[in-house]
Amino acid sequence: MEEQHKVDLLETSYDRYSRKKTAVVAVVFALVVGLFATVGAWASYRAASHGTSVLAEVGQLPVIADIRRLALGQEAGANDQISKDRIHILLLGVGGEGHDGPELTDTIILASLDTKNEKLAMLSIPRDLAFPMGNSQFRKINSLNAFNEKAEPGAGARRTADEIGELLNVRIDHVLRVDFDGFADFIDTLGGIDLEVERGFTDNSYPAADYKYQTVTFQKGPQHMDGARTLKYVRSRHGNNGEGSDFARSRRQQLVIQAVREKLVSLGTLANPKKVADLYSAFSNHIQTDISAWDAVGLMPLATKIDRTRMTIRTLTDAQDGELSPANVNGEYMLFPRKPDWSEIRSIAADPFVTKEDELGKLKPQTSVNAEIKNGTNYEGYAFQVTQKLKSLGYRVPSFGNASHRGYERTVIYDLTDGKLPEELVRLKKMLDADVATSPAKPVDGTGERVIYTQDLAEERVKASSTQFLVILGESSLGMIHPYYATPQ
């Protein structure tokens, strides 16, 4: 009986195991066939495009590296960005096939993910920003992808990310480029998005087929948009009601990204592999990216946690309090940084989570400060413009005018408090990009004024008795205003 019982038990276990093994083998076989078919087709396409071999292209596919890592049990290495506290992803939008200037970037957004604090910041870069090429030559930043794609087909987006990263002094870990058709298909596959239009507007010059124009109108308030209408909303550049600038368009693009993220979360898409696959297939032929499957899987949980309260939106602008100045370069409109050394823009790119309101708060004096302003440059009205800026921040300016000596390259601050306001001196020094000089102020008999002697032995009168800091403006402070509006004497 024991022997019979033992034989029956082995036969039952073996049958169950055999059936399970057969099912697993069938599933694995189907997956492998599908995988090799997909990889082969993609590698063949890339080989034909790049003039390389199919085997060489297979080795370059990110998914192969991911499979090898998973198969060998390797963890994410130094190049896997999910292990980092900060991830920078460059988002590029291009017209694509069938559109005028198909490889010009209509959208440039630097997205920064704070994986530790679960926050997202988006910095929009205007398409007219002047990109330095060396030897005092510039080209619009929106042309970089077109030049790079022509030089190395299939790698234009990554090369563009590297160049922009070098300019902004940040490490751009990944890049995602999508064309107009892919964007619209993606929105349609989502079932459209729900968006709050902040300002209604009409654009009578929206591009249409055969190089013609059409009129598009958006009403203020909540709206549901399909792919085609969302594309018009983010592309419009000639709307009325303050929506006709690239800066307003950048704001709309960021709002759409927020709405897409909310729709993905609300549908549970990011937690559903089939939905993710459907979305990917909807626009896979319209994207160029170096985001691997491993990276995407690692980022999905973070994407579900970041809501609007954890997002910061910034746009580089040429507004009065902006970071850019417009200029004409050989008949072409371009935007240049107010501070020619790019320090202001690089600071924003390094930490886009700091809002403009936060920055203004850091510039405001924490106590009563009286600063007398003298123009040491050859720009007419410069002292007045800086005075207005300082007053808007809360400084008191008892007197302003021209310095006795002109041609200062560096702004100089003379501390007349005997070191009693060190924090305010540091604040002014940083804001004005200034040097600090020490020179005793001597009273001028019978006038109530004081006088200091500069390093060049020039005599500078301090007009007001309440003055705590005498500021002689040099060209290093031009970033305080728009040099475009300043007129040399």
C-alpha cells in the first residue's frame, strides 16, 4: 500500500508540473518570437537609415542592455538615472514630416525631477534664444536639432541635449523628442485631456495646409480637448489678449503637460502595462528618445506621486523682470541673457524649483537700507533705471545721478556704515554683481555732504546724510535692467 501510494503521488505531481512547464514554455516562446521580430524590424530600419549593419544596431538598442541586466541580476548602475536625487529630461517638440521646418524645435522644456523630495520643475526655453557658436557667432536654439539630425540621423535629439546641457551647465540625463502628429495621436489615445484655459484668445494666423492660414479661438474656462485641438492650443503664436508671444505659448505647453500627467494618473495608466503599451504604440514612430525600459519602469511610481502642488513652472522671458533681452542679429530677432556670462540662466537651470517670487524675496532688504546711486557707465539714464528697480524691491534711494568719472566696468559699493549691515552689503553685492571698496567718507565743510576718493583718486560727493551705501554703477550691473533699452551717451 505504501509503495502504491508513493507511485500515485509522484505521477500526480509530475503531471501537474508537466502541464505548467508546457504552458510556461509556450508563453516564453511567444514572447521571445515577438521580441525578436520587433527587435529585428527596428534594427533593420535603423541600419537602413544609418548605413550600418543590423547586428550593430541590435547592440545599440537600450532594451537589449536592459534584458541583459535583468538576466544577469544586475542592479541599476551609475548611468541609470533613477538612482540619482535629480534627473534632468529635455523635452523637444518638432513639426515632423509634412511640416515646414520639420526638425526645428517648436518646444524646448527642461524638466527636472527631484526624486528625493518627489517634485517636478519645468523650465521653458524660448525658441529664439541665441545659442553661441563661438567666434561671436550665434544661431537660434531651435535650429540645433535640425543641424544635429542632419549630421547624425537618429541621434539629433541626444546631441541637442548634450549641447544645451553644456550651455546651461547641467547634466541632461535623458531626452524625448516628439513630432506634432505623434503628440496629437497620444492625446487622442488618452481620450483627450481636461484643461483650464487661463485666458481666452483668437489667432487669425494659425498655420493651415498649403501654406495658408486659419482662425482658431479658445474661450476662457474649463475645456475638454482632443489631440488636434490640443496641438493648436500649444502651437498658437499669434493670439490676442496677451497670448501672442512665445512666452505665453510656453506657459500653455506646461499646463498641457500637467493635464496629461493628471489624465494618466486618473486612468490608472501608469500602473497598467497594457495601457502603457497602447500609448507607446500610438506614437512610437513619432518619437526619438534615449529613455530605456528600465528607466521608464523606475520613473513610473514617482510620476504618480507628483501633483500640481509639487510642480514648479518657470519660463525665460524678456519681461521687465525677466532674464532675457531682445536684439537684432543680421536682421534676425534673437534673445540674449541679460547677464552676458549666462550666470543668471544657469542658476535657474541648476535649481528651477526656486520660483521668481522666491528670488524676489531674497533680493528684498530685511531692514531699512539707504543706497545712493551714481552712474559710472556711458549709458544714459542708467542710474534712474536702477533706482526704480531698487525702490520696487523696498530700498530707499535718497539721491541718484552721474558719477564724476565714467567708464566703470565693475560696479563698486562703498560701505558707509562701518560694517554695521553686513548681510545687506552681501545682498547688494550679489544683486549688482559688484565689488566692495573701503574708503573713509569725510565731511565737506558747510555743505552737509561727504566726500570719498575712489581708487582712481576721483572725488565722489555723497549728497544725502542718510546714505548708508554709495553705489557707483559699472557695466557688470547691466543685468539689473535691459541693456537693449539703455542708450550709450
